[in-house]
Amino acid sequence: MDKKQLRKNRLDLEYHGEAQQANAFLILLTTGILGFVGTFIWLHETTLLYFGIGITLTVAGLGIYFYLKTHRRMKQILNEIEGL
């Protein structure tokens, strides 16, 4: 195998790893938001409801940040593969 083929194989493996990370972030983000909403929506105290909404927004923000970071890296890997 030549160097280009080895580099491409390495980038392919890295791409698949990033894709798995992106899927994990989406799954954790979805289940986390649904779990918090399901827990805090039935509360009668508005203080706890606002606290739950704050936690949910924080978790959602972090999840979106990490998902977008992984997505940008996946695009970068594809551009590197095309450049070979």
C-alpha cells in the first residue's frame, strides 16, 4: 500500500469515530432534554420548574456545542480525503 492509501484509511477510521461521537451526542442530548422536561413539567412549584429549565438549557447548549464541533471535524476530514 502506498502512503496515500494508508492516509485515506486512517482518515476513514477517524471519520467513523467522529460520526459515532456525533450520534452519541444527539442521543444523549435528546434523552437528557426529555428526561429533564419529563421530571420538571409535573412540578407545582414554579421555582423548581425554572431551575429545571435552566439545567435543561445548559445541557442542551453543551450538547449542541459538542455536536457542532464534531460536525466541523467531520467536514474537515472529508475535505482532507478529497484533497488526497
